[in-house]
Amino acid sequence: MIVNGDKCHDLLAENKPLYSFDENMSFETQKERIRAKLIELSGLDLIAQNACEPNLDIEIDEMRDGYRFIRFTFESERGAVVPCYMLIPDTGKEKYPVAIVLQGHSTGFHNSIGVAKYDGDEEDIPRVAFALQAVEQGYIALAIEQRGMGETKPQKEKRRWGKMCHHTASVAMLLGRSVLGERMWDVSRAIDLLPNFPQCDVNDIMITGNSGGGTSSYFCACYDERIKLSAPSCAFCPYPESIMDIYHCACNYINGAYRYFDMQDLAVLIAPRKLLIINGNEDIIFPIEGVKRGYETVKKIYSKVNCKDNCKLVITPKHHYWCDDIVWEEIKKFR
């Protein structure tokens, strides 16, 4: 008898997600059932049971060259402290649009403000200084440390896995949660706090990030409808071509998700709001042919609600790489 050590991949080939987008079915029905399933499988319902007062703590508030710099923390749930940086342009306007920016598997969100804290950080700065780039574009930049990354990474995980967050993600799954659910929750609770900063236009919020930050940018827009534009970079791809076929950090996974939906099907939770998908032509972990296939479904979803111009795919000439010049120019054109 031949031993099959890859049975899950056989099952993958046989599986069709139960809630795959259907052009002939009611859009609202599909949206409601996918939203309910996403909340259930990601553990957002369990996370909500542990909610608490935010206990907002402003640690630094000072003027810098061209912007006001604020560092604050808050509790998104009991025992979960979320560090944030907010950069407010110093151009005299009463209100500014808000850009939430999320690092991926880096050493932490300090990279977003152009600070090199660890060996190797300087190699990618200023290219990955998302918050500085956003404030230069006229946004209030809100950089959020993602759960299990940077300052929120457990010490044991820093020793064992470096920039990855396997342990955090795996423990979350043991508890019926997911780290993606926790990250969605953290971003949504941060949006709740924006009225504390009167310069924030809470009706004009976008989100972007690269790699793991791009994944969260997509999922956060699925969960929180206050986000008007999502621009995930190097993150969007159907599961069979990416996280089910190629090694990825455990933070990309939601237990049981592919039984019900693929990544592109979740776009029903974003439409008709704007979705700008950015992927590298040479990205080997989110292969471009898969990206294109998934985007065909996204186009059908947006056509279903008569807003086909509200989605766009931009392919950069790079690999798994934040192309700051391309990203911000495309966002400017797309808004």
C-alpha cells in the first residue's frame, strides 16, 4: 500500500467552498451568510465577549517637522494593549482623511515612522515608512502594532520564530480564535477612538499595508464598514494557489475557512466600498496567476452591485515588495 502523506491536498482539489460567490444569488443573502461565518470562524464573537473600556493612554504628544506626533496605547480587550502612532499633518486644515497603515512580518510598527530599532531595519527604511509616506500624502497616519508582531510579540516567540508569529496564531486557534480575528478587532477598536482626535475625518478612512499588513488590510475592511478604501499589497490570492500550497506564517489561516469561502469571495463584504488590490508580478508566495483568477471573481462581485469601477487590480514589476511610489500614486488616482 502506498502511503499518502498529502491527503489534505487531495481534499483541497475535491473541495468547493459552500459559499463561493454566485452571480445568480441574492447579494445581500451571500453577504449576510459570509459575514456570519467569518465572525464565527475567526473567533470575533469570542473576542467580543472579552471587550473592555479602551483606557486610552497618550504617552507622547509633540510637534515634529511637518506633523504632530502622538504615541498612544489602548486596551482592545481585557489584557490586550495595542500600541499606536498617529501623525497629523501640520498644514492648518480642520479635518484630514485617515490612513491606517499596517506592517507585515517586520520587527514592528516603528518601521512605519522611519525608526530603525533592530539590526537590519535600516535596510528597508524609508521604503517601508508607511506612516511618514501617508502624512506626506495629506493623511492622518494611524500606525497600529499588529497582534503578535513587534511590541506585542511574546518573548518566547521572539526567541524561537523571529519575525513570524506562529505561536501567537496557534494558541489563538486552540482557544477558538484566530490572530486575524484579533487583528480585525484591534483595528476596529482603534477606529472607535478616532473621535478623540478631532482632526480625524471619521467619514474618510482608508487602510493599507504590505504582506501580513496587506492581509489585515483586506480582512479589516471586510469586518468594519467604516473603512471606505482598502488597498492590500502583496496579500490577495486564492487559497489553493497561496496559503494552501506554499509555506506561510500561521497568522494567515482561519480554521475551517475553505469549507465555506475562498479569499476572493470575501469581497462581498467590502463591495461597494473601494478595493485596490496591489500584487507583484514576481511574487512567489502570492503567485500572480492566482491573483488574476481571484480578481475575476472580485470583478463579478462589484458588477453585481453596479459599481465595477470601485475595484482595481494593480500589478507591480516587483516581487513580494512594498512599492511605495506605485502604491500611493494608485491610491491617489483611485480615491
